[in-house]
Amino acid sequence: MGSPPVATAAASAAVVALAVANRVLYKLALVPLKAYPFFLAQLTTFGYVAVYFSILYARYRAGVVTRDMLALPKRRFIAIGLLEALGVASGMSAAAMLPGPAIPILSQSFLLWQLIFSALLLGRTYSVRRIIGCLLVTSGVILAVASGANEGQFLSKVQLIWPALMITSSAFQAGASILKEAVFIDGAKRLKGKRPDIFVVNSFGSGFQALFVFLLLPFLSNLRGIKFAELPGYLNGGAECFLNVGESPIDCGGAPFLPLLFIVVNMAFNISLLNLVKRSSALVASLTSTSAVPISIYILSLPLPYIPHGAELSTSFIIGAVVLLMGLILYNLPQSWSRRLKAD
């Protein structure tokens, strides 16, 4: 059951706008919380559970969410939560050992994993045109992001296990996104054509993710260089900096406004992304949000509040952005146009 093209286009535009705002605000939120990135990660993970379930309860009381939606089998939600928690754990492990520019580059394997899992788990088939479009998008982002890397082999001194682990992290996240799409497809069959409300998927998925993150907390804190015994003190310091209270030795200027603004926008982005998955597919949603990467890099190169120094963009960044745009156009080219081009 597809959505009208206009509605899908509007949902896609919302995803791009919120994806750009999300990336830019994440960078700004880490200005006051630069010493507490792990605190911000845990705050978003556990805070969203309370918010999502509160919204879910309100929608249930309003009749938007039905008992049948809440009664959907939970095994897929458990798998989604486990995969997303493993994605966080493996991603943090790899990120601690990789140079900065390598992280977003290796993360672009997410799209390729989605193609594979979509074919294996959902039985989807893709035309050569769409596969090439997807590869062009990935290549464009790599070109754009790699333009900021130092010249030379910046992975030459890194053990192979860490890039492999970052790619594995992307596989976990891609698997979770395809399972979310499967929940909508299977839910429509169980609910006689009506797809599950996005807050059912968001709430239960986030709930199980938080559960598995909690179980992995000693491991995750060690990855950030925080001993488990030191974790309460670290979280307390993060809370004081977030609220901008107490006598923190670190300048927490910009808090709590910037972190709160990031949390609100990040939540809106996640909701809009899942809405697009519901309307189209997980792969289309990922391609749409990926297009925000070069736009975000461009905005972050400009002088911003709390980040007054800008940066000069290279030629490879411009080329990468053009390649990405070509890939998006090729992937989203209507079937009728595709046939007409072949005929010509």
C-alpha cells in the first residue's frame, strides 16, 4: 500500500531538512558537552523511551493506536533493539580506534548493507539503474567526506579489525532498519491493510534498544575510557554540565539550550525518517537522509554561533556533492522516464 507521490515528496523534504539540522545541532550540542559525549548518548537513548511511550499512551487514549497494534508480535522489536544496541557498541569500539574522517566514510556501507538485507529479508529486487544510483550516492558521500581527510593513506597505521568493525556496525544498523520496514509490511497484513502507527514501532524498538544498551553499559563505558566504578561520577558531572549548574571546571556555555535543541530535533528527525520508511522503504529513507551529509558539511564549514571559525571546502567536496545528486536522480527516476531513456 503506497502513499501519494506528493505526500512522499513532502516526507522526503522533511527528512532532508531535519537530517541537516540534526547533524549541525549535534556538533553544536557537543560544544558545551565536549567532555561528556557519552552522557549525551545515554541521555538520548533512555530519554527517548520515556518520551516515545508517553506519546504512544496519548495516541492510544485518543484512539489513533489500537489494541491490535499494541498486540503485534514483539520478536521483531526485540531483534531491532538488539541490533541497534550492537550497532552502538561495535560503532563506539571502532570509532575509538579510527581517525575522524574514516568514520563517516566507512559508515556509508550502510546503504549497501540495506540493499543486501532488503533482497534477502524482504525479497526485493532492484534494477541495475537503482543499484548504480545507490552506488553513486555512496561514492559521492565518500568523495565529499574524504575531502577533509589528510593526504596520504590515513588508514595505513590502523589494524584491519577496526575498519571491519565499523562496517559491521553499519550492518547491524541496516538490519534494524530493514526489520522496521518488515514490521510495517507484516503489520498491514495483521491489521487488515492498516499499517502500524510509527510510535508503536519507535516506542518498542527504542525500549528494547535501551534495555540492551543498559546490559552493555559496563562494556560501553569502558570503550569511552570510563571505568565502570567511575561511571556514576561521570554521569553526575555530565548532568551538571547539561543543566549548566554547579561549579564545573569545564566551560558549559550554550547548555542546556543547545543540547535540548539537538534532542528535540533528533527526535523529530527519527520520527520523520520512520514515517518515510512507512510511506516508501528503508532504502529510500536512507538515500534521502544521506543526501543531507554534504549539505551539513557545507553549513558546518561556515562561521556559526559557538563555532566561529569556518573552513574552506575543496574541489573534491563539490565533485562529491554533484555525484551524490546524480545518484539520487538516477535512483528516483520514474519508471516511465527510465523506459523512455532506454528507447531513445
